[in-house]
Amino acid sequence: MADPAPQASVPPRQQAAPSCGMAGSGSGSSDPARPGLSQQQRASQKKAQVRAFPRAKKLEKLGVFSACKADDSCKCNGWKNPHTLTGTRMELQQQAADLSEPCRSCCHPLADHVSHLENVSEDEINRLLGMVVDVENLFMSVHKEEDTDTKQVYFYLFKLLRKCILQMTRPVVEGSLGSPPFERPNIEQGVMNFVQYKFSHLAPKERQTMVELSKMFLLCLNYWKLETPSQFRQRSQKDDGTAYKVDYTRWLCYCHVPQCNDSLPRYETTQVFGRSFLKSIFTVTRRQLLEKFRVEKDKLLPEKRTLILTHFPKFLSMLEEEIYGENSPIWDVDFTMPASEGGQMGHQTAVISPATGSNTPSFPKSISGGSSLGPASLDTVVPEPSPAGLPGDKRKLPENLTLEDAKRIRVMGDIPMELVNEVMMTITDPAAMLGPETSLLSANAARDETARLEEKRGIIEFHVIGNSLSQKSNKKILMWLVGLQNVFSHQLPRMPKEYITRLVFDPKHKTLALIKDGRVIGGICFRMFPTQGFTEIVFCAVTSNEQVKGYGTHLMNHLKEYHIKHSILYFLTYADEYAIGYFKKQAQLICCFCSTLFVCQGFSKDIKVPKSRYVGYIKDYEGATLMECELNPRIPYTELSHIIKKQKEIIKKLIERKQSQIRKVYPGLTCFKEGVRQIPVESIPGIKETGWKPSGKEKGKELKDPELLYHMLKNILAQIKAHPDAWPFMEPVKKSEAPDYYEIIRFPIDLKTMTERLKNRYYVTKKLFIADLQRIITNCREYNPPDSEYCKCANTLEKFFYFKLKENGLIDK
């Protein structure tokens, strides 16, 4: 077989990156939602260059892949140039071999290899040239790919395109893989059904937000590189990976490789695969997606950042339930929305899904621990609504807090009270702000915002209930207790059902029940010890199909208000490893935003309750962690997120007012467009006029004398330019030598440009100088292969200039 690599050697610094077969997941694009895009552009540019060749040069390139037709006895399958070509890329592109030039292998002229192309149209020639470029890309991929399964597919496609060039046919993937689509409904239809099924009850603006999230997920899936079969087998040891290997091969042949090799027919991943394929890739792809967005959050557009980092994970969690749930209707081929459910799709059916995760917090409970309480401690059968659930049932003020103290606005700092009052009037005026609070997915939405609004609208209710041995049983309360027992049993699979049942129906225990559509969807079981001043939390759970909506947070906030009303200010619980993460979230939720009367409270391992008060009342549970939450009676927990939102608005308005008083406008910074990642705060024009002062640590980092800094940087730059490995970076890259360089490198820089910047006194700080030096190295590594001569020079030069920077005291040794 003829060597499919180009006949002319290209200098390493000008070589483009390999084909998309070598791209890592999510690589190759400045937009994290479009991995591989720059490689697509690179392949297209290369094909455009080849198709712009003169006719003779095109025939020469096709001759490399064309069998000799001099006589039947010649077995040569590609013309090879007998001469070694030298010169620049542009010169090599213009040099065309004569048709009489003999082949280095069979000695027959080039004309015998391309005789079948004499009367072929220009369009057909260009189509064949496109396949030639794809063959070269696949040749590179075969040699660089380390995974055996992937390498085999690349080699198969390489041979397929070679055969199509020889026979002048169009590529068709043959064998047992079948032809697209492979499943119905496809992933795209299933996700669209999911949006309709789950979010059709939302307002148009909020529903459109969910549609945008679904489109973003589908787009990512279409451009994401999946794990190899060997990686899949390592992760899923119970599955031999046979079915996944078939799907992976289909994905490579029909979706992934054709992205950069458009001679092959291409299909969107989400349009040819369905639920079974999505099941096999969703867990890993979701983790990689969220990690990539987190790492590249600074590259995201500001208006999209909250949507992607906050709402997208919740969207994926809800989608995961429908992917792995046994009875999800969104995967039915004939899925339609019943007319009666058009406005109620947010509510789930009364059947609690048995597919529960072990991530739900569980709270080990003492079996033998207890206390002797009087009759007042027994729970009555009548439900006791939570404090926020009864209109007019207000919490009493603590004895040491007068009404005037509670009403007085406490502001720390130098902000005049008149200004605060004026801002308060502004942010509470619907005409001056954004209108009533209706959006569930606003940029500043708190974790429990949805639950708080649903409670206000009467969709959900909270009731404190318990069993009683002294009063007649109430059927509704008993049904709710049975529902709670089911929720706890499903969500806490490691807890014995008999144990859960005994505690839920124990008269000494109470449960704060979360009711939706007349059924229990969650609750917190607890036991109060009024004489000891604390409550032990036993179980806390929300049914799986109602999670990620803030119900758990709002449930805990109601429990806090209930206990403040009963003058109990401490929670204790033994939490397992899953529950600890939940309590950390609770602690974060109630941290205050600015200096007000609120203080930071939450669950923590720091136990303030004296040991003598709880020892003997709750059992020490082996393998779990004792955690405590201290309640502040002055915090309205159920409204806290709303209050913090108002505080943010106050700060925002105060900042806007302060900004309006600054009359002098300075020109914007341009250094970031040139690739600088960070600059010292003090170098920002106008920052010192605002009253900003550097901290003690920041002082002394920079040289105070600009002239001293200038001469030091000038000396270092001269030594770098004199280094024997600095020759590739002395001047800007010429476009004639590397046509695609400025398409790939966004922020070009070289030593000549740095010299000019130094003369113009651009480097006012050492950080700017170091950033440009590092940019030279980064650009080289991005454009050139790691083993190229240019990268070797860059590695040596990088060590040298860092040594010089340390030697001159510009960086720490």
C-alpha cells in the first residue's frame, strides 16, 4: 500500500493538530459546549487549499492513491515521487510533477496512474481530493491512537476511503453494524418529551429556559467524545461491554469521525441513538460535562453562567430519573401529553418510585435511649401546622428582645440611615423593580425558592403529626404516618423497615410531614427533649421523584421555626457519610450576606451542647458522626433566602449610586484582549482614586522604581534573545509560511513584539512581562506537535527565562 502521508515534508511549527479522532473529550474549541469545532475548521481549510491547487498538482496528489494502469502485471497501487522536494509550503504547493515523471516504485510514468482521471469533471476531482485529505487525517489518527478498539475502527475507515478513491465510489459502511437510526425514539425526541412532560406547567419564560437547557445538552452530546469500550469495561465490571462496543463502533463510524472527515456520511448522535445508548454513557458524560463547565466557567458568557452552573446540574438530575426509571413515559414511541395533565405536569403520581438512591441522608437512631417525660410530651393525634402554615400565628419574641429592637434596622458601617430607607423603598416598589416574584429560575434564585413559592400558592403544606395512645385515632393522620413510613423505607434502604415503623408510630416521636396533593412526599422524624434543651433528628427524606426542588431545605427551615416556637435551640443527630454533605448545604444556606443582625448558623461537628445533657438520652452510634445545629431565635428561617435576596438588591443599589457619583471615566483595559490573564489591582486606572489601598502583603511585591524595573526587564529580554534556542520566536509567524496559524492562535506574541512593548513602557509590572513570555511558550505548544523541534526549543527556553527571572529576584526561588 502506498504511504498516504503527504509527499512534501512540512516544518513542524506549521503542522496542524491531528484529526478529530485524537481529540479529548471537550477539547478543541474555545466554547465548552462545542468541542472539536476548531478541528473541523482546520480540516475544511486544508481541503480548500488542496482544491485550489492547479489541475496538474491535483492529478499528482490523486496519483499517490491511484493504482498503476500501465499493464495488468503491475501491482503498484500508488505513484511515488522519485525526487525529494524542498522549499516552503507555498513553493511545494505550486510545484507539480510532470505526467512523464516515473514512479519510484514501478518506474511507470505518472500518466499511467491518472489515466482514468483525464475526462473526469472538476467537481468529481475535488470530491476525490476531499477523501485524500481525510485518508491522510485517518492515517495520522491510526498511528497516534493508543486504544485498540478505536485504532481498528480508524484503520477500517482508512481502508474504506482508500478503496473509494481507487474505485471512484462513495463510501458506505458495510458489515453487521446496520444503518442509522438504531433506536426509536431517538435521544433528541426523548429529551424533548422530557421537557414537555416535566415543565409544560411552567410560565412561557421559564419553560423556554428548560428548552434552552435541553438544546444545550443535545448539542454537547453531539460533539462529545465518549469513553472507549475498555474504559467502559473497567467502570462497569458486571457488564462485559459487548453491546456498548457495537454502539461505540457505530458512533465512531457514523457520528464522531465524520465530524472532521466529511467524505463519510455523518449523523447526529442524538438522532440515531436512543435510550439504551444514553443509559450506557449518561453517568460518565454528565460528570465530565459538569466538570468541564466548572473548570472553564471563566470562559462562559456572564448571562449564561448561572444557567449552566446552577440550573443545568438540576436539569440533568431530573433527566437522569427518566433515563433510568422503569416506567418513564417519555420513551414511548407514541408519547403524547394528555389534555387533562396540561397544567399539572409538575406533579407526580401517587406511586412512590422504589428506585431510590443511597445518597439520601440517613440518621441512625438509638434503640434503647430515652427519657421520662410528663404527659405534655406525648403527641396528640391532631396535626399541628407549622408556624408559617397558619396565618396570624406569629412567633413570640424572646424575652430579652423588645418589639422596638426587632423593628430597628441595624446597619454596620458608614451608610446613612436615610440612604438605606430610600433604597428599601426602591426595591420594594414593584414599579421600580422587575415586578412580582414569579420566576422559579431567576439568576438569584435560592435553593428553596421553588418550595417557598409553591407553599405560598397552596401546592404544598407542612404539618407536624404524631401517633397517640390517649386519643382516638384520626384516619388522615394514620394514612400520613403510613406514607412517611413508606418514604423513609424507600429512601433509607439500609435502615430496617421494622425499626423505621416503630419510631414513626412511637408516641414520643413527632414528624414534620411535607404534603403535596394530599399525599406525603417527605418528612423529618424527630424526638424532642425539652428538659435537656435539644431535639434529636431521626430520619430526613424526600421521595426520589420530588428531589432537587428545594423541598428538603424548606422542610428543615420549617423544623427550625417550629423548635424556636417551642424554645428548643439545638438539634443533635448522628449522621452517616451521605447525610454530612446535606448538613453542609444547610449550613451554607443560612450564612448571611452582609452585616445585619443575622449570624452564621448551621450543622457542624463542633458540639456546643454539654455532653452531660445528651449522654444517656441518645445512643452513641458507631460509624456515624454526631452533628449539631444551633438555632438563632432572631432568624426567620423560612423567609431567610428571600431576605438575603433583598439584601443583595440593597447592596446592588448602593453600588450603583456610588458608581453614579464617579464622574471621571477611564479608558478600558486592552491587555486582556492580548492574552494577559491577570494584572495587579493597583495598575487599574482610577482604582486608587476610589480610595483603594494595597494590603501589607501586596506592598513590596513590585519594584517601586519604574526605571529600575525597565532596565532589569531589558537585560533579561536581551539574554533571552541571545539564547541559541530562541531563533523560532524572534519575529512574528509569517502567514505565507503557516496560513492557518492565526486561525488557531488567538493571541500571537514574539520577542520582537516584546522588545517594542518594552520600549513603549508597556511593562509597568513584572507580571505583564512574565505573561507575554509564557504566552510565547503556550502558543508554540498549542500549534506544534509535542515532539517537534519547535516545542523542544520552547521547553529549553522556558527553563532558561524562569532561571533568569529567579536570578533577578522577580519570582520566588
